[in-house]
Amino acid sequence: MMIKTLIVDDEPLALEILENYISKIPDLELVSQCSNAIEANNVLQKENIDLMFLDIQMPQMTGIELLNSLSNPPKVILTTAFEEYAVEGFNLNVVDYLLKPIALDRFMKSVNKAKLLLSKSHSENLTQEDFFFVKADKKLVKIHYTEILYIEGLKDYVIIKKEDGRVIALQTMKSLEEKMPSKLFKRVHRSYIVNIDRIKAVVGNSIELIEGGQTKSIPIGKNYKDELITIIESSKL
């Protein structure tokens, strides 16, 4: 699931740092960056923003005032140089509170928290269908989510590995990932999506699952490991 993000901060350096951090995380898409709350409100009215990085102290309208004015705000991570705003921020049910200067590891921890909350919301909004269709061998093939072990991406097509064989479909990993229930599937590498229920163990930088009665090892990309560990620690497996 691609997460559409918005940065709101009146400090050019803060905007630059957050833009750089966002660029390092594959499933974050920066839709816009604003220097004040008025600009941000206009973007929020036009775009479907999932996650907003919101500075508190800004001219004309503070980040807190903007947040209070929104009837249906996105997930919010507050950013500020002033620690005393933390309690007020959490009273507004924000995802997290980042104190400037923001370190990359602390930024990633906040993003992982937001991803879990967004994944939960996305899963709750899924239809009850437990299958999907892909075009393979000049026909539409029906695949049930529960029979998938993992999906491997190879350039412009994917290999969907099932219990009873595999299906090769002309489709990108990104387009397929957006269709998959995030509650059941997790992208763990630029080339792999795994069925979370099929994970038997995590060993170092790899996942072990059972394929054809044998152990199959799948690599974990460094940009995906933190979120995977967060899911495990949150007892999602």
C-alpha cells in the first residue's frame, strides 16, 4: 500500500530533511510540502493524504489549530523543537511526536507506527472476497489469498507461488501489492511479498517458510525489516 504524505513546516531546512527521509522509504509518496497551515488545508481539501508531518509553531495558524480545524484529518506525526507540546499533541490522538533535530532512526520508528495503523484501517475496509484474478497464459486465473505462499517479482511480471504450483502473470509488483490485503501480506524485499501466516521463522536478514515440504529462505530488504519486526513484536503473526 502506497502511503500518500504531506509535510507542513515553515522551516526550509526541516522541509528538506523530511523530504530526504521520505525518499528513503519505498512505500511513502510525498504529495506536497507546505510552509504554512493555510497551504496545507488547501492541499488536504484536494488530495487524499494518508500521513501528515505537521510542525506545531508556524505563523498565522499553528499546527495544533490546523489539526483542530479538520473534521477528518489524516494520520499525523507532529514535529517541533519544543518538548512541552508533547502532551497536547497526544491528547489529539496523533501517531507520534518527533523532536527536532529529527534523527533518521527515530523518523523510521514513527513511520512504522503509522504504517501499522493505516494497515489496520485498510484491512477493516476490505471487501469480503477472499480471491482475485490475474491474467496468465492468455486467460484469467482465480487465486485465493490463503493458498499463496509468496510472490516474487521479476521485471514486468510476477511469480505467484501457491501450494500446488505457480502462476506467472504479466504484472508489476507495485500494482499487485496495492491489491493485496495488508493484513495478510507483507512486502519484505523489493522482489518479494510473503503471506504473513506462512512465515515459520525470521533468521537474521531472511524469512523461512515451508515450500513443498522443504524450507524456503526469502531475503529481507533493509528498508522493510523494521516494519516486519514491528509487526512481529505487535503479535500480528
